[in-house]
Amino acid sequence: MTRHLNVISSLARVVPAQSVTRTHCPYCAFQCGMTITTSEASAPEIKADVEFPVNRGQMCIKGFTAAALLSHEERVQTPLLRGDDGQLRPVSWEHALDFVAERLSAIKAEHGAEALSCFGSGALTNEKTYLLGKFTRVVLGTSQIDYNGRYCMSSAAAGQNRAFGVDRGLPFPVSDIALTKTLMLWGSNCADTMPPIMQWVHRQKEHGKLIVVDPRRTETARLADLHLQLVPGSDLALANGLLYFALELGLVDQAYVAERTEGFAALRREILSYQPARVERITGVSSLAMREAVTLLGKSASSMLLSGRGPEQQSKGADTVVAFTNLMLALGKVGQPHSGYGCLTGQGNGQGGREHGQKADQLPGYRYIDNAEDRAHVAKVWDVAPESLPGKGKSAYELVDSLDTPGGPRAMMVFGSNVVVASPNASHARQKMRALDLLVVCDSFINETAELAHVILPIAQWAEEEGTMTNLEGRVILRRRAVPPPPGVRTDIEILCQLAKRLGHEARFDYPSTEAVFDELRRATAGGRADYSGMTYARLEEADGIHWPCPDTQHAGTPRLFSERFAFADGKARLIPVPYRAADELPSADYPLYFTTGRYKEHYNSGAQTRRVDKLADAKPEPRLQIHPRLAERLEIGEGSQVLVESKRGRVVFRASLSVEIRPDTLFAPFHWGGRLAANLLTNPALDPISRMPEFKVCAVRARGVDRAGELIELFSDTSSGSEAKDQSDA
């Protein structure tokens, strides 16, 4: 027995202790639960969390490989400052922060507070989002703040606010998807972009019907019982056309409309002009298919319409979302069990990111900066005078476009966004960022935006810090720290507080912990549309998240909205006529094709992270241009050949991938690459008048084959340099 105990004791000394932390994926808004096992002897090991109710033990390849970024050799681990010779060199934190504070102060003194700006991200935690908005308005005193969610979620947010009085991606738990009888996925290829959600879609298909609306026959569309393959940019006309059929077939729930909505008479007058022949001509979708789709939606005991970026990233995206809400309200589905409209939020904290003040027109709790009561409430929490808070700033693209213009910002701080790659008309965005007097980028890697920076401040990654995120259901979750950050790396919160101290606001930015920031956020959101005041870290951990609104610590949260009333004073939803208008740019004789963009399963957003993970880069090493074989034959393009695609704004050479699953009048490319492979060199910055969303999803292009390698050099010899030339050589 003694010998046996000695053996056990010896093993205990040899086998390193392991630590298992429950946390969440750093990527999309599904915010999959995961566990990270760490030990001194091996790299962190990631597994899907079988207990988290959203993903229930499933994850995608990006989540499983996320730990590779934590110790990546290209990670920035010390502040970098650009010298007079143009080179970035390591400096101490004290020197870097002093430099940034001095330059911000000097620019403000010479040009005014509006010469300073901040650009945030839907990847930031709620605490960071909140603190960035406070820092911009209180410390810098400028209105110039927006974030990359303007490129992602703004149209869905604007549409839901207009129709329902409040915006929450899904107003019901994701598990409701499995229970609906008819599911319509509009412009979302979630089989690739959000794979773990498909477990709920597969369960739904066991007893119901799936409709997919998309210009491409995607991985998701292949599962559909009915696929509506519409012309890019015609979504609004199709949604109005479906409502026309609902009226014609007697599917409108008149009792629901009378009791729970207002505005039906005006909407009906508008919709009567969307006769089937007109809508067929605009959309390319047959009347028979439209009739079948709306019959399934209307006659099913429950039905649900979920939209993605396809219809939203257009210059009429907000109106298109309203057309979706019109349809589902008229059918009497919104707020009913396992029914209604929802948006499949994209970025990891896309929901929380637009709730707490980094958006140009908002304050914490989904309050509005131009509302006197909202300003007064937040000003009291911040201990400042309401009149000291600046007004509404510019939206993301307008902010970038205003750089290097008279009266425009001359300095920008960027947190968690690769602005140069993410923006439409990317070469123009790059030129604007390059012209700044001061560009400060807080990131873990040197991406295409950081390459232009005067200062790069290295930050902790997702698993190295704690904070809250709000997933696509409005579920606020606690992301726990699993590993310590590398020496020399700080958090965004530390950076903001240290700069605030140097700029004379130490007392207002004195937080002993991230939880202390959250507690202030709770007070700032109290009574707001997105009320977090009843949440605490302990409650979030115990309950696997709480859905907002949660107005007090005894409240269980609100998983389902709209069952009794909408968020307007009278409790009724708004039916709003939204006339169809064409995309800003349509094919012409010079540019005869549609161009649209999207995602690969293996990559995320600008690819600044995923392109550095070997397993993901090996699976998808380059963007491929999807082109229909008939079009390829006409252009004399073969599989794998190089294709020059040109719009009025730029040109990109892609390698061709022939597919019958795309319309013959349309080209598709993913947007995860920068430099000369950036799809956004082509895209149109035309903005939605309400949401200020750029029209990423449709523009006009022309295409031709590239016959020889030498022609590539000729095509780009006038502008290729640095990373751009390197990216093109990889093509």
C-alpha cells in the first residue's frame, strides 16, 4: 500500500496541473460556448461546450482553431512608434502613451475637438464599447466616433427600430428556430457563416419547410425545399411582391393587424402596385415560386423570416428590412410562438456593440444622443453636464471619407477594426487613412490598417481578459479569462484609462476591474431600451447568460419580445410603405455584370486573424471568383484561370471557380483579403439614407481573362507597392 501511494505521489509531481475554463468563441455573434484546457506542458486545447444552450457542443473550424492566435509568432507584444524615417520601432508603454496623449492634445488645441476621432468594432466587449464611447465624448470631447458594425448590422437595426420600436437581432431564443413550421432564410448562407446554427435548422426541417432567398445556390440553399434565386439588389421588390400575394390570397391576419399594428391602409395602397408580372421582371423570381413561398409562410401555424447581410448591405437595406417586418406583421406572426422576424447578427458583439455608445448617434442602453432625457441620464452617470456632451457624429464611411478634408478629423484611434479592408472603395479608404496626422491602432497583429499607423498599441486577446458579450439573441454572456496575456501586452480598457489620466480625466476613468466598468454600464443603461441594470457577473455566470431587458436583480431577463406589445408608447407595431428603388449602380454596356461579396466558412471578416491560422489558410489560401460556366465560356475563362474584374472604383485579379450555382449575370468573391486581393476595391460606397450602410452587396463590373503573367505586372505597375504587391504575387 505504501509503495502504491508513493507511485501516486510521484505521478502527481510529474503530471502538470490542468485548468479548464468555460468561455466563448472570439468570432461570430453565435458566441459558441467553449472550454479551454491549459497546462504548463502543452498549448491550450479548445473543445465545444456541451452545456451552453446556444451551440450545445457544436462549433465551426474557426472556433476550434482560435487558440493558434494566442501565441502566434506574428503577434505584436510591445508598442511600436513610427520614426522620422518611416520605420516602426519598439518603444516603452510610457513613451507610447505619452506620445499619443501629447499629439491628441496638440491637434485638439490647433484644430478643435472635432479634429479627433475614434473607430470601434463589433468585436469589442460591452465594457470596451461603453468605455470607448465615454472616452471619445468626455475626454476627447468629439462627436466623431463610429464603428465597423455600421458596415454590418445598421440596416437591420434601423428597420427593426422603425417597425418595432426596438432592435434586437433575434427577439426570441435561437432554439425557437427548430420549432417553427416554415423557416425563410433571406440572404444568409449560415451553413458557411454560422455553422453551429444549422443544428436548429436541421431539426426544423424534420417537421417543416425551409425557404432560402439568395442569388447563389449556396450550401444553405441546397437544403431548401424552395430556393428563390433573385437578381442581386432586388430584395425589396420581392418582399413587397410577397405581401401582394398575401393580400391576393387572403393570408393577411386582419384581426392581428387591427389589434397590434397601425398604418395598414397606407401600406396596402403601396403594395397593390406590385403585381406579379412587375415583380417577376425586377427579381427574376417566378410568380409560382412567390405564391408558394407566401402560402407556406401564411398558412403555417408558425413561420419565421431571418435575414442576413445579403438584403441589408444595400443602399436601401433599412427599407428592405421594413418590408420584411411588414410581411411578417401582416401575416400575424410577429410575437407569436416560434414565429416572427429576426436578423442573424454577424460580428461577435454586433448586438452589444451597437447598444452602448460607440455608434455615432447612440449612448449606452440604446439611448439616443439627440434625446434630451437620454443625454441627461448618461451625463449624470458620467458626472458631466448634459450640454458638454457632443451631438451626433458621422457614420463609419462618412467618417473615413471626411479624413483629410477641411474641418475633418486629423487624428483617429482604431480599436479592433481593419478599416482599410472592411470599407467599400477600399483604395479610397486607404488613401484617407494614410493622410492622417495621427493614426493610432490598438490590435494584436499588424493588419492592413496598422501598416499605416503612427503608433501601434498591442492588446490582449479574447482568452486573456474577461468581459461581457451580447449574442444574436440579446443574451448577455460572460467571457472568462483562460490564460494570461504575454508580458508587455495591455487591454483596451487599460489603454483608455491611461490616456484619460494623461488627458486630465483620471477620476472618471478609475476602475479597479473590468467588472467595475460593467457595473457603471449597468447604471448607464438603467431604464433604457437595452437595460442591463439587473445583471451582474455572478448572475451571468450562474445562468449561462441573461437576455435584455433585465431591469433589476430579481428579473429573469426577457428571452422573447413582442408577445404582448411593441416598444412604442401605444404598444403597436408600425406598418410602413417602402417603395422599391433600384440599386445605386446597375449593369450597363461598359460594366455589364453584377458583383456581390460574401464569406468563406474558414475565414472571418477582413481575415486579419484567420489568414494567420495555418489550418484555415491552407483550406482557403486565396479568394476565388465564382462564375457561371456559360458566362465563363463567353469570356473564354477556364477553371483556375486568372480573371480581371473591374468596377468604376478599382480592379482585382481573382482566380476563377466555375459553378452552376450562381446566376449567369453575377460574379461573387469573398472579402477576407486585403491589398490587391481586396474585394472591397470594387464595391460601391453608396449609402442607405437611414442606416448609412454602404452598398457592399451589389455593384456593376466587367470581367476578362488575363492571358499572361506579364500582363499582371502591367495592370498594377502604377500603384502596386508593399503588402499590395505581395498579395498580388500570391494570386
